[in-house]
Amino acid sequence: MPTEVLVMCKRCGRPQQAGAGRCAACGGELPDAPLPSPVGATAPERFLSAELPGGRVLAGEGNRLSFRPGPSATPFLLELGSLRRLSLVHRPRYEALALTAAAVVLLPFVPGAGPRVLLGLLALVGLALALSTRRYTLVLESTGQVETRWELGTVRRGSSQEQRLRSAWLTLANVVRSRGVTVLEPPA
């Protein structure tokens, strides 16, 4: 059974069939609506769908790559035909070292052994966070030497989230490499 898409007329509010252009009742202009693909048409092949930390989503379909940086954010789109170079970079979470630095700076000014021990522990926690987590960024260079960076998120080393992220990277790298794009592998 075919799907019928209806839109509401902006002027009179009556439902109309999408794609008609003008309202049959008042002649007002109808809003655009996505129409279903014709019967027998195939959807573009989805080669990647990865849910990343922080509600981020990386998806590849047909000749397009999309990245949604958050649950309610608008996705960024990139045509794979314009992609020249792709790389995945990661680094320790240096932001956590601010906790360590603050604790070390305050240490000489705090009287008493108890608070000093707590500050020492706080410094160690900051150091542990910096060393046990990685921040991943996908770097895309498209036509005209335009570089785009998509922050994929921060994950604990060796976690299932890191495995998912690495798996998505391998899939994406293989697909774009087969299309002639230069892929720079991240260090281990």
C-alpha cells in the first residue's frame, strides 16, 4: 500500500497531499515535505553507524558521511567525493592535569596533615585521569585544503567504548581507502 504524505496549508490549515505546490482550497503555497522514495528504489547502502560517547553519532551512507555532535545537535554532512585525507588522532586528556596542578599549587599553603593528604590524593586522581583516558578527533581534509575536525569524544583506555570507536574507525578507513582517499593511521 503506497504511503501518502500530507502537509498543512500555511494559510487555511487544511491538510493537503505533499508535492502539490498549492492548496486546493485557498491557493496558498504548501510547505515542502520529504516524499517517500518510489517503489522499487533502493536506499543508499549504509556502511557505518556508530554511537559514540556523549550522544555523538557517526554514520556513513552511500557517498555521504555525517556526524552528530550531540543528541539534539544538527548533523554535519560531508560528501565522500570531496574528501582528500582522513586521519584519527588521539591524545591524553590533558584537561585533567589542571586538577593536579591546582592541588600541587595549593599544597604548600594548606596547614595540617589531613588536608595535605587530600590534596595529594586529588593530584594523583588528576594524573590518573589524564593517563587513563584518551580524547579522539577525526580529522577530515576536503577539496581546497579545508580541514574539519570532528570531536568523537573522550574514552577510557581499553574500554568497550574505545573498542567501538576503533571499530568504527577501521570500517570508515577501509571504505574511504577503497575510494582512493589517503588514510593516516593513528599511532597505537
